[in-house]
Amino acid sequence: MRMILIGQYDSPFVRRVGIALHCYGIAFEHRPWSVFRDAEKIQAYNPLLRVPTLVLDDGTVLIESHHMLDYLDNRVAPSQAMFPRAEPARHRALKIAALATGMADKAVSLFYEQRLHTEVSDVWRSRCQAQILATLEALEAERTAYESPWWFGETFGHADIAVAVCLRFVNEAHPALVAMANYPALAKHAARMEALPAFAAIVQEFIPPA
């Protein structure tokens, strides 16, 4: 059977896996299930009720996006893998991806705090906002330091993808939070990535959970 990717593409974690599958030319079935509306369907594969969930062609289920990318990288030739195999390039790319996905995690926490709680914690809201903005500052400084077309060279990789999809999510989930004029290198990077065919194929506008 083909792989099955579960989750909606407005999640940056689901989208980064979908883009990788598309770039690698790996056939898969997409099931755009919501953790709220389709909880029972997702739970049949993943007891944590989280997306992305990736069902491999042998029935094995992966439940965390980084592990999915690691698996996919090991299905292709070393020269095609979008996380570098050798150090120090590997840990540099992993760091950028971790900063981006960590920022998206904070954006998710902030969204749920403001959406699902009757009384919003000002302390938690301020903390999440500060963490997001501090991470943007760090990523802007990192991207400014590289003059290459992509983050680490002449081809894009998982770090490039992670920054772009997470930046889009932050801006769509919290449209008043980030002034992108303050982050010109990131804005340019995201625009370049969003123009790629894989990004155009794997995309969805943010749908707030009901």
C-alpha cells in the first residue's frame, strides 16, 4: 500500500512532511483529518491524537515530524537527503529546523490559550509572544549571515522548509503579532520558498479549530 499522511496542511508540521514527500517523489495518500473533528479516526492510528501521523507502506506508524523526515531521508540516496549526513552541516541544519518548529509550538500554545480558555493567562500569553519574537530575531540573524540562495548552499533542505512553513503558520494564526518588515531576510526566504512548486502543491489556508 502507499504511505498515508494524516493531518491538515495548515499545520506546519504536517506540511513540512507533505512537502518532503512531494520533493522526493514518494507517492502517498493524504487524509486531511482534524484532531478535533476526526479524533476517533486519528486515534485508530495514533493514541496521542496528534498530527502529523504517517502510516508507512508496511503499516508502521510514525508520530513525530522530525522522525518522519529522518525516515524519508534514509529512503533516498545520500546525495538527495535534505538533512546533511555529515557534521558540522548536520547539526547546523538541525538547529535551524528546531528553532523554527519550536517557534511554531509556541504559536500553537498561544493560539489555544487565547481560543479555548475563558480567562486568558496574561503571563502565559506574554511568555509565548516573547519566545516567538526572540526566535524570529535569532533566525533573522542566522539567515542574514548566509548569502547563499538557500540557507546552507545552492539547494534547499529541511531547514529551509521548516522556517518557511512555520513562519507562514505564525503569521496566519497570529496576524497581528509579527511585523515582517522587521525581518527582511526571513521575509525574502519565505517568499522564495513559497514560490516553489512543492509549496504550491502542499498548502492550505489556516482553519481555526472549532
